[in-house]
Amino acid sequence: MRILGYRLPMPAALLLWGALWEIAGRLELVPILPPLSDVLIAMGQLVHTGQFWAGARTTLASFATGMGLAIAIGIPLGMLMGRIAMADRLLGMWVNLFASAPLTALVPVLMILFGLGSTTVVVTVTLFAVWIIALDTAAGMKHVNPSLLEMVRSFGASRWVIYGRILPLAALPEILAGIRLGLIRGVKGVVIGQLLVSIVGFGELFELYSRNFLMPEFWALTLFIFAFALVASEAIGWIEHRIEAYASSRS
Amino acid sequence: MTQRLARPPRLTLAATTDAPNIVEVRRISKSYGNQIEALRDVSLAFPRGRLTTLLGPSGCGKTTLLKIIAGLIPADAGDVYVNGRVVTGPGPERAFVFQDFALLPWANVLRNVAFGLELRGMAKDEREALAAKYIRDVGLAGFEKRYPHELSGGMKQRVGLARALAVNADVILMDEPFSAVDEQTRRKFQEDLLQLLAVERKTVIFVTHSIEEAAYLSDQIVLLTRRPGTVAKVLEPRIDRSHGPEAVRRDPAYLDAVEEIWAMLKQYLA
């Protein structure tokens, strides 16, 4: 960003928006928007409560399990679609559909199936994240250099080695991109899942704060989740960046 | 010899009269779909310890033939024999060098060269020691820890060659290995290849579209016709290589071979 000829780094832009938020909050334009300073104070207080940490643990556990499942299902599913034309024809339509469908509508059905607990949240995370991972993995499979596979075969590699080691590594850039996008969707999944179930993790806290109109606390929690999503996706982005050199030299 | 007896009877005569041919291609045909007939009834013999080039107009099926010998693609008809055995797929007695190098982008030079040995289950220390030797032999000492994207095209192909040598295959199949490198690198590489082969005593089957390259490197040159590829002619230029790589390019036999190949290939250029 440039202001009056000066290049401003990202944090400066954040400061500007933060200042705007503070002013809007102090003017009491809308009742749901407290000043940023109040929210920051609430964030400071929140991390000293056991309630927050208990919620964070539950939420993180659901998120990690759901993401683990999404990766464990999404990568093989994508490999199948990317390597076998028949599988692509059979599954491609559904995976594409689910990747773009408003899956929130399915969460109440999941609650009936899996009960009002963490299981539903885990399944929601998986359901949100798995499709994009499968799609990106399938795209990665199609980008694998055919002569790399011929090379591996010419040295006598078994199918097991090809599918277990060579293909996943050869398509790693696309797989990581899929995981990064899946991660962001997974955060959505964990929040939506917990909000709808509303008795576990952060969902319980959100329910508590909004019902009692504790807006600073509500926003504090929201900012924590935003920050987590940002950090997690940046972490994957960092790995992606590290393998960029090899990704660009593949063809 | 017992394997030879197992061959079809009509071939026993050919097999018993001096049998120095390590690879034999018998009546190979190959089509892609219904439209493209790549090879028609190709029969060839590749003498042990010699370098044979497959040369022909582009699209004559020379790479297809090489990949059929490698066992990477199946033929529609005919058989390939290596050491008297029918080829049904890739085997440890054959190693392939790829036109686009086909290195593992996530592995360094040492691991790439050791890759064939790794697949065979050789212990890490052992295979890395072997790989290091072949990296030195192809002139890449000091680059063991580099990654493919840090290397030039010529260096990548040296890695590809070292990888093929490391598995100690009898036959090395090279698919236009120098076509992706610049002219100067290519010349140096050709000279180095001849020196290496003098030590390693391998049989090489080499696909190229360069007449000079074929004449310079080959003990035997197979000229293929335009699609569908059939054998037009087999040349054996008797080039004296005892005076070093530089002298070869001035050898009358080399110049004659270049002329003869050109006269033959010219007719396919419309």
C-alpha cells in the first residue's frame, strides 16, 4: 500500500483499519461493535480463564482430528480420480458438487447421525475440507511428468512404491495447496459445527457471549479464530514456498 | 545355452551362429490406435558391447522401438529378447536414460543417482558409495548435495547417465539424451560418453535425430524409414577411435558415414 508516496508495510494497513474500528466503536454507531481497545482487553482477560483454554483444547482437538481425516481420505481419493479415468467419471461430479455446495445445510443432519457432541464437529470439519484436497490432489496427479513415471518403472518400482511414494511427492505442490485451502474451510467447519451443536468448545462460549450480549468477549474469540486460521494457512504456505523451486522445475 | 534351446525352432540357426547379440528384436509391430502405425515388422540385432544408434526422420518410431526394448510399452506383435529371454517388462539388465532427464525433483544428486539401487533394496551406505563413484565418473564430483533445479541441462543428463550406470545394467538405452542440451555441452558429453563406455563395456542403444552424433558415436547405425518405421539400412562405419575423440571427426570413415546417412535420409524430406 502507498500513501503520499510512502510504501506502507502490511502491519501499517492493519493499524489504519484498527484505528477506524476504534473510532467507529467509540462513536457507538452499532451496538454490536465495541471499540477495538475493549476487544483487546477482553482478549487479554480471556487467555487467563480456564473456560477459554478448555474450549480451545476441545476445538483444536476436533479441528485436528477432522483435518487428519480429511487429508487421509482426500489424498487417496484425489489420487484415484487423477490416475484412473473411470474413478474420475464416477466420483468427479460428486466431489466437484460437494466442493462448492453450501455444506452448512448438512450439519443438522450430521447432528442427527452423530449426536450433539464433538463427533459431529469432527465430521463437519472433514466434510468441509476433504473435497478441495481431493480436487487439488487429482489436479496434481495429472501434472506429474509422464517420463518420471516411466523412469521409476524402468528401474523396477512396484505399484506400491509408485502410489505410496513417487506420486504423492511428485504432486506435492498441488497437494499442499489443497491442504492449505482445506485448512481454511476446516476452520469454517469447526466454527459452524460448534455453533450449531452449541454445547462444545468455542461454540459454547460463542453461544454464552452472544446470548448475554458480551460483545468484547465475542469479538475477542472471533479474532483468536481468525488469527489461528491465518497462522495455520501461512504455515502451509511457508512449506509450499520452500518446495517452490522444485515445483517450478518439474516439467 | 539352455535358454536358447527354449526359443522357437526357426530361430535356433540365427541364435547358434555367432551369438554375440545381447538384444534381438524380432518382427516388432506397433500401432497407436487405428490411425498411426509406428513400427512395421522390425527385426534387428544389437551386438554385445557395442553402441548402436537408431536414426531416422522424426516420427519414424525410433523412440517407440527403444521403449519397447525397455519394456515400457508393449508391442502389438513380435518379441524382444535380451540375453536370450523374452522381454515382458522392465528388467535389471536394462537401464534407461531419458530425453528430459526424469530426475526426482525432491531428491539431491546423490539420491537420484542411487535411486535405482534404492529400489532394489541396497543398504544406504553401500548404494551411496556406489552412487558417489559414478557421480565422479561422469564428472559431477562436488555436486552430490545439489538439487536438480540447481543444475544445468547438461549436468542433469550426467546425473541421468550416472543413475543408469550405477545399477550395472548390461544394456543402456538412451532416448535422444543430448537433444535438450546446447551444442558445445553436447560435443563434450559425446566425447565423455565414449571414454566412459570404453571403461564400462556396456551395450548401448541410442536414439538420435542427429546424423553427426550417430556417425560419431556408433559402431552400428540403424536407419529407419518414415512412418510406419521399418529398417531401411544397417551401417557399420569402421571408424578408428584409437587416436582420440578429436581425430574421429576428421576420419574419412566418419565423413563417409555422415554422407551416406544424409543421402539416405534426404529422400524423406518433402
